[in-house]
Amino acid sequence: MAHRVEAAGERIVAVDGRDVAVWLGLPPAVDARDAGWAVRAAEYVDAHPRPADASSAGVAAAQRIALLRRLAAGPASRGDLLAAMRTVGWVGADDLENRLRDLRAGDSRAGSPHAGIPLRADGDRYWLGEPFPALQEADRRALGFAKGMLQGLDGPLPRAAAAALERLVPGLAVAPGGRTAVRYRATAGDYERFHAALIDRRPVRVRYFSLNSGRERTYDLVPVEYVTLGATVKAVCVEVTPFGRRAGEDRQLALDRLRAVEALPDRPSPPPEEIELRRADIVLDVSDGLYAVMRERNLFGTALTEGVPSDYDDTWRVRGTFPVALAWDVMEQLCAWAGNAQVHGPYWLVNAVCRRLRAGLRVMEAGEQFELVKPEPGRDFATHGDAVAGEALAPPAGPRRLAPPPG
């Protein structure tokens, strides 16, 4: 057995030299005639002791469980399996082969050669031939629905999540659905360049599909931070000039709409003070139910402090900050939680939420023309009441009506 190595010491122990090499970060070639390997094997045994009171049968059972847990997570290499077995103590020279044989054969006392686990192998790769979890049908349908939802989204995170589900439950049937995501053309390399730019605070050139304009746009920018909003991950960025200085407003980009990312190694990086995001302080009164949701997830893309309970009712006063580039998202989510949140500041956000809600009422109640209401960061209002009232709006012009006016 070429990988058999005897550990030096008072008690001679034959270990799997392949695992010793992996543990030490050495090439997999093992030369048992080299005295140095005996010393390395002794260090390996000392670093991974087996339970003092464990019998050989107990060690074998623990190793089988370790293998099953690793195989249940997806295909594994021989090194992956050795590392899993190492978690319960040093691995003997023939332990891996014996444990794999155990799993395939099953318990001979069961009286059936088919009692073993359907274990498949191809060279250095091992995997289970059928899903390991004994799922109930309702759980399988639910996971199939989740897989279908993930496949309907674009971007690196949904793809990774769908792949993880496939590894855990191979062949999981997808629940039928009517939506197919638009596939943009960014590759894994594009996302790696984008993330490296965020870590190193370096400029990149990004081709991006804008849903607002329906066109592809190109930006030179420095990614600053990621924000998760529902099922969408966005990057808040700072646009830069060819000379490495800040240009224009901050931008937010949905990662699933990137089309290409180009590194700009010759472009100077902006000084740190020029890639600080513009942020706004937010003050909210929220219902008890909404506050519970806000504690569990980053609902408004904000960095929130702990809420302070009201002395008068079941509401909470919450303060925080958010990147101004996310003003549209924050406005939309506040409108979605209308009736459960009152905005006290900033005043321009108060005004945007009120205008958006009034526009919705005009369309729904009076059948007026559609209106795209956008927040106006920095717009000045003297008081909260002024922000709520806003300006007098002219009645919409044009023939388009969804329904006749009431009465």
C-alpha cells in the first residue's frame, strides 16, 4: 500500500500518508522509506488524537458518519473524504478504503446485498447515487418550488444557491412556473473583477442594463459597498473621472444586471475622502410588527440603531442612515409599508413618500394618468408639514384615463 506510513514513536501506528501530506500542505507523493515521513506522521497523530476510550468499532462508526455527512453535502474528492474522517481522529492507512467498502456493502446481517448506500465514483471523485435525505413529498415540492424561484432570478447568488440545492438533493424536480429571467451577459470573471475593485477601492468600467431607460449604459466607477434589498443585491458606487477624481452622483447597480466589467489598471484610484458615500439620516416611527421585520432583515437598505419603544402605544422610534443613492428603493419600501411607518426625516424623503402615495391614489381612485414620482434628495423644506403638503400639483393633461371620474 503505497500511501501507508508508520508514525515514529513508542507505539507504531500506520496512517494514511495522503492525509498527512494534505494536512501539511505537501505534494501527495509519499515515500514510506523516507525517515522524514515517519516524523511527519507522528506529528499528524499527535495533532489528531482519537478518543481515548473509543474501540476500533466505535472509531469505524464515527468515520462512516463523517463520510456520510460529507457525501450528503455533494460530490467530494478523496482529499475531501480524508479531511472529513480526520475530524474524528487520525486516519489509518486502510481506513478510507475500508469505510467506503462498508458503505457500499451495508450490514450483512440485514440479509440483502442491496442494503448498502448507492455510492458512485469516477477517479478521484465520489458521490451518492441518489439523494441522501429521506424527504417527505411536501418538503420535496417546497424545495422544488424554491429551486424554480432561484432559477427565475439572475446573478451569481441565485445561481450558487440553485447549484447548492442540486448538490444536496440531486435531480430535484422544479415546480412549473411562468417566469423566465432575462439573462444578462456578465461572467464569473466579471463579478470577480467587480468584487476585487470593491475590496481594493479601484476604478472599473461597467456595462450595465438600466431598467429605467431600457438601454445599456457604461460607467467608470469605484464600487464601495453591497446592500441586500429583498432578493436583489445592489452595489453602491462612486462615479470617477479619467483622472481618478469623483464625478457626479453616487450610483446603485443591481448585480444581476451587470453585462461586463473591465479592469482599469492604469486609472488612478480616488483619494479615500472622495469615495465616501453620500448618506442621509432617517427617523421613523414604525409599528411593532414592522419593527420585528426590520430587526430580522435590512428592510430599507439602512444601517439602523436599536429602536426606542413609545411610552404611549405599540410603536418604535428608529434612527439610522442610508446611502442617498438608494433613495428610490427606500421610498418604494416605505410606500409598501404604508400604514405601518411614519417618516420624520429627512424632509425630502417625507415629501417623496407623500407624493408617491398621492399619485397612486389619483390613478386608482380617479383613473388619472400614470405618473413616475422620483425622490429629490437635498430638496429643502422648512418643516415636516411643508414636506407633507408639498407643492400644488397641476391636473394631468391628456386624454388617457383608466376609468371615468367617480360621480
